[in-house]
Amino acid sequence: MKLNTKVTLFFISIAAALLAVLIAISLYAFRSFSIASATEHIRTAGEIVRVHLTESMINGVIDKRERFLQRLVEVQGLKSARVIRAPDVEKQFGKGLRLESEVDDIERRVLHDGKPHFELTVIDNETIFRGTIPYIATASGNPNCLQCHQVAEGTVLGAVSMSMSLNTLKEKALMTVAGIAGVVTLFALLLVLLLRRLLRPISETANAVEETVQRALRGDFKGQVEQHTNDEIGQIAVDMNRLLTFLDDGLNRIGGNVARLTERTPAPGENLLTATIDMVDGLTSAAHFKQAIEEDETKTEIYQRLSRTLQNEFGIPEFSIYEISSNKKQMKGVMVDGEMADTCRWCDPQILVRPEACRVRRTGHIIDGIDNPEICYAFRPPAELGERQHVCFPIIQSGAVGSVVQLLATPSDRERLSSQIPFINVYLRETAPVLETKRLMESLRNSTLTDPMTGLNNRRFLEEYIETLVASVHRKRSHAAILMLDLDYFKMVNDTYGHDAGDAVLKSLSTLLKQSVRASDLVIRYGGEEFLIILIDTVGDAAVKVADNIRCAVENLKVQVSGIVLQKTISIGIADFPTDSETFWQAVKFADVALYQAKERGRNRVIRFAPEMWSDSKTY
């Protein structure tokens, strides 16, 4: 219900209630006045009758009293009037006229009590007021009652009973009340019309504001409120229009900027406010996501967090995350459907060894398989899982594709996935620099743990890894064989053929060493021409056999340098951890002692450490 209607109905209700109260009070007042007036009228007429009867008795014309009463009715406007004799008067003067005997209980009660009685009755739709007034004997006055009546003072001599019609007064009262009600009603109507006129600008402004607000809630801030007056209501309209203009301009600018950040194209007729809120919420969530991954330690943790975000934030259960190798020649799976995996589930496995087959890797652009089905020939979902459509995102690192995120959708979910593409792209854009930073940090760390010439791990790597190694040996209650290796007479190569020749020999030796042990074993360039090999879960004769195979392989190794062929031998010392020593670095020292013994005994040999080789008095 509109404001104008509500106020009008409220005012009409108040006016009607006041009018009803006014009519009720007026009717009650007129009724009370009529009864009081009729009572006084009958009392006056009764007193006149008393005086007349007294004078008639004195003058001896009491027998003419009935004509007087008839005349009294005509003159005073009474409807009826008659005199009733009390029993004491009847005893003295007889019954009197026929009409002077009591005829009802009221007259008998008045004659008995000596108290006047008045009542209002309706007879045949006529309102009748009746009064019965007693005459009491008194000795006061001249003449007085006791001069003629032989009774005691205070005796009831009789009563006069009169009635009069109040219809005329009633009609006049109703006409008066009707007139008052009419005047009040007319005045109320005039007030209602005036009030509606005063409220019309308020109502129209309120309706216009309501319509404009509803349009604003639907994203349309171009509505305007018409100004009807120059008072406060008009100022509200002016201020509302200014506010709408400000909001429209501000939201358009904010929406445009946010749309550029999310690379999202607004849909025709969409709610600008809701779309802007959604985009800002998306950017806020992406910022929190970036803050979280910046505090992650490794790339793996970042990929896991990204996986959980795709599942929980965007409700995407099927997806793959791939990482491009540093040499750009391979791709490896990182996450598949929320689990760590190195497989390829949704694409041709050929892309893992030939990344160029991946369209997003090759182009560096988002590949939308929803709008362009079969755009990528490498997309091959398992047939038993049903139809799938995909969108692939590149994560750019150092100007090239460093990772690929592939999202899957069933035909029923493709529209939802399409609507999420801009927001997912924001997350991936925030992820890219953090992944790049982690990759550079890992590369820098690897460079400090790797010998740049041979590609082997260096001594610093061993220092960082040793706690893990020792804990593993203790946990599994196993052994680790420590081989200390040193090329024989290597300084002669550098002095005779130069450092380039020496470097070539070291590189060839490094390759041979890596090929001579298992992938789980560690080959470390310990310093200069000295190498350290840790054989995991190896002990005793098995370690000696591996060492002797290495010695023979080195002896047969031929390195061509500048048209000449170099052949070298190697000496190897072996110690066992924790058999020889419960301290790892002490075991390394024992392997070095055994290497020293191999050098002392003629080189090109393998020596197993024995306790008698160690003496604090010796120098090594």
C-alpha cells in the first residue's frame, strides 16, 4: 500500500472515530438535556396545579379543576395531566372525580413514599416522559394546607401525574447532531484533500525513490527522481540523483578497471553491482591465495595449494597440472585430479616427451575447448569416462610457458566452467611469478650444491644431506659404504697438457662414476681430483667389488684431448658406516685413511679400512 493511501486511510479512520465520539457525546448531551428540561417542565406544571387547586378550594370552585387540567395540557404542551387523591383526603372529602384515583403501581408508590418519580418510555415509536409528583401537607405559607385538610404535617395529600412527548425535542436533537456531523465531515474531507495534496509530492518522491532503488539493485544506476517541490522533499530528490550519478560513474570505473584486471568481458544486461562485487571478491581471494603461496617453501606445495583451490573454491574435480622442464624439451605431470602424479590422464602421453604437441605449450595462449571443440589434437580423455571438454591455461615464467593447467568439464558443467575462466586466470596470473621465484631459488640452490664442471653433487650438498642419510641408516638399521677416490698423478696432466686436458679427464671420470653405481647411490666431487661415493645399503665385500669394478673401468678409460689419448688410474679407500664408526664424518676420515694406504702401497688399488690403520701419531 502506498504512503499517500495509508496516510489518507489513517486520517479518515481518526476522523471517523472522532466523529463517532462527537455524535455519541452530542446525543448523550441532548438526551440528558431533554430529560432535565422535561423534568423541570413537569415540576413547574405540578407546582402550578398545586397553586390552582389551593386557590380553587379557597374560592369554592374546586369542582372546576378538571377543565383546568385540560386547559393546562393545551397551554403547557403536556400530553396528559391528572390529579390523584391520597387516602387521607378521600376520608375527608370523598373519592373525588373518576380520574383522581391511583391506577398503577407508580402512583401508589409515590402516594406511599411521598417521593417524585420520573421515567422515559417509548410507546408506539413515540418517546414519552412521565412524571408523578406528590403533594405534601405543610403548615407554612398563607393559606396553608392544614387550614383545609385535617391531617398531620408531612402527610401525602395526593399527587399530580403528567406526561409529555419528547419526539419534537428528539427530532430537533437529531437534526442538530446531523448538522454538526455534516459540518465536521465536510471539514474532515477538506482536511483529507488538503493532506493528500500536501502528501502527493512526498508519495511521488517516495515511489520514485523506491523504483530507482529497485533499478539500482538490478545494476541500473541511471534512474532519476523527479523534483516536485523546493522544500526538503525536493532536496531529497536532488541528493538522490547526485548519489545515483556518483554511484553509476564510480561503479562503471571500478567495474571497468576490475574487468581489465580479470580480463572478463561484461555480459549484456548483467547486474553491474553484483558483477563488480563478484570480481572484487575474486581479486581479494586471489590476493590471499598469492600471500599464502608466497609463504610456501617449494613448488610442490604451491601446486598442492593450487589443486585444493581448484577443487574447493571453484568446484572443479577433474584437472591436470603439468610442468615444463628447464631445458624445455619435456613435460611432466605434477597433479592429476587433486592427487600427486607424474602421469598423463586426459591427453596423449606423447606430450610428455614432445611438449610441442601440447597446443597451449606451443602457443602460450589459453586453449578453450568448450567454445572450440577439438581445437587440440592432443586432448584424448578416456572413452569409458564419457564426454569431456577442456580449457588449458599457460603459466608464463620468464617469458615462456613454465606450467600448464588443464581443467575438465562435463557437458552439463561447461557453462559454469566458462564463467569461471576469468577468475581462474587471475589465480594463475598470481601464481606465475611465485612459481618463477621458487624455480629460480631452486636453481640457485642447486647451483650451490652442484659442481658446475662435472655436474656432480659437491661437498656442500653432502653437508646438507648427511642428516637425512644418517637418520635413514639408523631407522633401517642398514649400512652405507663410503668410497674415497683419487686419480693417480693427476697433477702431471695439468702440468703437461694443461688444465683443459685435466678438465676433460675429470668430466669423463665423472660420467664413468655415475654409470658405475646405482641411481640411489651418491657420487660427490669432494675436491680437486678427489671423489666420494656413498653406496646405500651396501657393506663388506659388495662394496669392495663395486670399488674394484670402478678401478678397472678407470684403468681402461681412454680420454682423447687435442689428438692425444690419456689413460689414468685411480686409488680407492673404503670404510663402512656405522661398522667402522658410529659417526659419519669419522667414517669418511677412515675411508680417507684407507685411500692414503692405497697410495702408499703403490696406487691403482682398493684398500678396505682396518682399525690398525688408524693411529693418532700418524699424519695423513
